[in-house]
Amino acid sequence: MAERYNAIVIGGGHNGLTTAAYLAKAGLNTLVLERRSILGGATLTESPVP
């Protein structure tokens, strides 16, 4: 992991991941921080389908 970043994105939900992808594609050294152990934010469904 690099010690310096051009951009730090707080939150690994849909918008954070999309933003990080655009920044990385533009050549910026980008870090995504997420408090949970899994990415996706509100796009995840963690309950069983009845």
C-alpha cells in the first residue's frame, strides 16, 4: 500500500467505488476507506429471499 495518495474516497458504496474507479482511471493514486469488511454499501442485500 502506498504511503501517499492523490485522492482518498471515504465510503465503499456504489458512489464511492464509482468515484474511485474514475480517479484511478485518470491516473490518480486512489485509496478507498470503508468501515465494514465488505464493499457495496446500500447495494448489498444481506437477508434471505423468502
